[in-house]
Amino acid sequence: MTGPRRLSVPVRVAVNARDDGMPEIVDDHEVEAVRESWLVEDRWWTERPLRRRYWEVVTASGRNDVVFHDLESGRWWRQR
């Protein structure tokens, strides 16, 4: 028997963003629309704070994606 399985594990994604942080291209797909954006700040009292800016986007290919920019590491991730 195995332990519990993590759901919705983020995976690295290539993102080109504007100066204000908004994604313009996600994995070589142009972003046509941003549905929503939100900021998550948690664990600020620990040695491993969590600071992420999430973007729900629609690409030119019709794909709906949620990507986030890890504001601590500078890396981009896709969340499913």
C-alpha cells in the first residue's frame, strides 16, 4: 500500500511576461485573455515564505491555464 497521492502538483512552464508581470506567452502559446489574477502570501513567519501571483489565462489555441509566478524564486509554474 502506498501513501496519499498529491493532487494538482505544479509543473514548470515557460512564460514570457510584460513588465507588470502579466503573462503574454505560455509555452509558446500567445495569451488572448486574462480571466483573473490573485496574490497568495502565506507562511511569512517561517523560513520558507510562500509568495505567488496566480494568473488564469486563455491562450490563442483556446487552452485555459492557471499559471503562477513564484515571487521568491522567480520561476513560473502551471497549476492544474
